Amino acid sequence: MGALQTDLLQGAQRSRRVVSVQTSAGLFLGYVLSHNPELLLLRTITRQGLLTGVRTIALHAISQVHFDDRYVRLIEFKEHNPEVVYGLPAAPDGLDNQYLTVPVLLQRALEVRQLLL
């Protein structure tokens, strides 16, 4: 693996930024946890920005490393802003940001005539 790719991995690890790693097995996205002359330890995320696990990749199998490009920034945005990307679930008025017990929910349903007795 070249010095440029090693520098990219070190920079991504220091700044805790997402990288995309292209191998013969496919494209992997994630955070560089560590690397040495033989292996790369990557905390992987999906294309939707969800953390999935940890993957070990042999450095000789890596053909490309992308760091801070348009696609990687999009994945980072999805990870850090899921409510913007996917929206918040719809909830009736008064139920959005508070924890309610079952008796309180039943009382509210009774008040708005959504409860049959």
C-alpha cells in the first residue's frame, strides 16, 4: 500500500472522519479504528449512515481509499442527521416529546373520543 493511502488512513483516524475503502470484495464505509502495515481495522457503517460492526481488511487487498469526497460527506451527513434525512415519525398532538404512561394515554384517548368502553 502506498504512502498516500497510509497518510489518508492516518488523517481519517486522527480527525475521526468516514472513509470509503474499495477492495475486490466490495466497497466498505466506516471509521478507521487502527491500521498497521498488514491490516486495517474499520468500524463499518451502511450507506444509510447506520453503524454495523467492525471489519478487518488486509491492506494488500485495498485498491482505493476515499476520504472527504462528496459521497463520503453525504454518508456522514446521513449518520449525523437521521431526523433530517428520514424524518420523524408522525405522532398525534401532545405526544411528540414526552414520555406518557398507559393511564395517561388512555385518559387522552377518552378525552378525544378514541376510546371505546
